[in-house]
Amino acid sequence: MMTRITARFAELKAKDRAALVTFVTAGDPDIESSFRILEGLPKAGADLIEIGMPFTDPMADGPAIQAAGLRALAAGMTLAKTLDLVRRFRAGDSATPVVLMGYYNPIYSYGVERFLADAKAAGVDGLIVVDLPPEEDAELCLPALAAGIDFIRLATPTTDDARLPAVLQNTSGFIYYVSVTGITGAAAANAAAVQPAIDRLRRHTDLPVAVGFGIKTPEAAAAIARIADAAVVGSAIVEEIRHSLHADGRPTAATVESPLALVRRLAEGVRGAR
């Protein structure tokens, strides 16, 4: 299945460079600011974009992304509006891969068949649903693949050789390696410690390997970009948004530019890594 995701990784492999994958939460801090950030990400240097689907109980996420989700929900963000955000983005960008990341409950409530049809029509390329294990592939993974949407799975430092084949089965687009044990933003990724895990994954799959959780600086992104196929940055970008807000949570003039400026610095690090 040739999707925007596989096409983008093939393009970057031909250039011998890693991808910068950026994460933002849909609707943070409000819908219009969120859209302006989203539409600015490709020009700032994002090669793929992950969009968080706001949820009230994000068990894999640390305080930064939890807070972003609460800001978005308070601003009225819903799953339907998240798909509208992707649709608006697609009107101006037909090439950048978009992955929705989050939890199964909102999708289940929306209705799986309806969600996949609407996501495909909006221009979604992939899904990361962190609380659906391989044993539940019939719930969403297999229908997503049938709909032409990549289903991206997480591998972690505790995913041993006995578990890895189940994790990789039906995974497409890329494999997302969680570089630290714990929640997003909790610790810093260490490239030297991650290298053996990447080598092991590559012995088991030809899928690109993206590394995330704990990459916060251009230097850290560059270190990961030297050894992996992609560096994923989320909490650091979300924190830039938070720091730009008024004390009462309203956006300022810097709310759009501040995270995009960080993405430009991250992109410089990734693109100069090799």
C-alpha cells in the first residue's frame, strides 16, 4: 500500500536523511490558532505531522500533552472538529503525511466505520492508537488497513523478542519506538542507549523506524536522526505553545510563531545530522 507516509519515507531515504515528525494537539490552544500552527509546520520543516486527538484520560501522555488536551477540550475541540482541521489543512497541502494519534474511546464513540470513512475523506494517512494492543486488531487496525489508512504501532524498551512479532504484525507506515520507559516528556532520549533497540527492530522489519518520547532539542533530534529514520518531537512543541499564552490561557501574537520557530531549529538539526 503506497500512502503519503511510505512515499515520504522513500523520498527522504533517497536523500539519505531522516524525517522530522512533529506532534501538536488538535485545537490547542483554540481551533484557529491550532490551524495556523498546523498549516505552518511543513514550511517550518516538518516532514510528517502527528495530530493528537484530545481525550480526557490520556494515559500515555505526560503533563505537557495532558494540559494541551485539556486546553483543546475547553476550547470546544471534538473528534469531528479534528477531522475538519485535517480537511482544512489538506486544502492547502496535498503532500505532507498526517497521522492522528490518541486513544480508542473517542473513535469508538464516533463509530469505527464512520470514523474511517470520514478520516480518509479528510486526508488522514495514518493512525496511532496507543491503547489498542495487537490482540484487538479486528477492532480498528484491520478495518483501517482495508480503508487505506496506515496503522502505526509503538514498540518500547520492554517489548522483548517474544512480543515483537505480534507488535509488528499488521503494522504499516512506520514503527514508532518509544525511547524511554514512561510517559511523554518524562525523560530525555539517549541516542547511544536507543541504537541497539533500533538495530534489533531493523532485524525484524523493513519499516522505517521513528523514535519519540524525550526528544526536546535540535541537538537531541540530530543525534536520533543520525541513527533512526525519523525523530518525533511533541512535548517540547506543545510547551512552546503553553509558554506563549497569556496567564488566562488566551493566545498571544507569539502563539503561532513560537512553536514554528522551534520546529525550524529542530529541522535544521535533523537535516544537518548526516
